[in-house]
Amino acid sequence: MPKNFKEELLFTAVMAGLMVLVMAGYNVALADGFGNHYIREVLLGYPLALVVAAICDLGIIGPGVKYIFFHFIVNDYMKQKQIRIALTISVMMVAGMVTLMSLFGMIVTHNFGSNFFLTYLHTWIFNVFMALPLQLLIVGPIARKILGAVQARSAVKAATAAKQSPESVNE
């Protein structure tokens, strides 16, 4: 898990960047199929969707999920292994992000159908079925691996600096 704001930004950039790209491709394919315009449609919608996803993640869903999790859900069993905490938070994040981003997608594409609620429910269900396994099996592990590598490199730099610090004082 990220330990500071810089790591939180990196983790969010990787997570949101990959999730938005794949989910944009998925939703364009569902709506329009794989035509000549597929890649263009995905890439045109990607920047705005990424910004909205990052704002939702960092400003709304992320803080809300962490508050609920650490105040009401976490227990001693989960604390035994960090992955249990990460997976639970991931599932909660997917639920929240799909809820907001499905609405965003409907608004941007003007896809309201004849019944807004049923169209939204349909969109939400289809997005959950894609986003949850994508997050748990592919994007989450990639983001955690990148974050772990950054944290390990930071730890090595800190240890090296700590070793060099006493020597420079003695000289």
C-alpha cells in the first residue's frame, strides 16, 4: 500500500491509467463493436475519462473507501496478511469507481436509453463484470508490483544514505 502522497499518486496513475484504458476499450466495443473507428474512439475518450477517474479515485472514492474500511471493516484476521487488506480495498474501490464512472460514461455518450435507471443498471452490471476481474487479476497486481519496486528502491536509497551519513561526519 502507498506510504505517502507521492506513492499514492504513482499508484493511482498506474491503476487508473490501466483501468480506464481497458474499460474504455471494453465499453466502446460493447457500444460500437470493433470497427475502423475503434482505436480512435478509445483514444479520444481516454484523457477526459482518466482525469475524471483520478479525481474520483483521489478525492471521492479512495478517501471514502479507506475511511469505511479502516473504521468499520478491518479486523485482526485481515491484518495478518497485507494482501487481504489490499484485496478488500480493491473490491470496494471497484464498486465505487464503477458506480461513478458508469454514470460518467452514460453522460459523455448521451446513452440514457428510454429508461435511465435500467440503462444505468445494465451499464453498471456489465462494467462490474469486467472491472472486478481486471482489477483483481491483472491491473491490481501490476500496480502493486510497480509500487513495491519503487518502495524497495527508496528503502535501498535510504539505507545507503544512512550508511554514508556517519562516515561523512567522521571525515
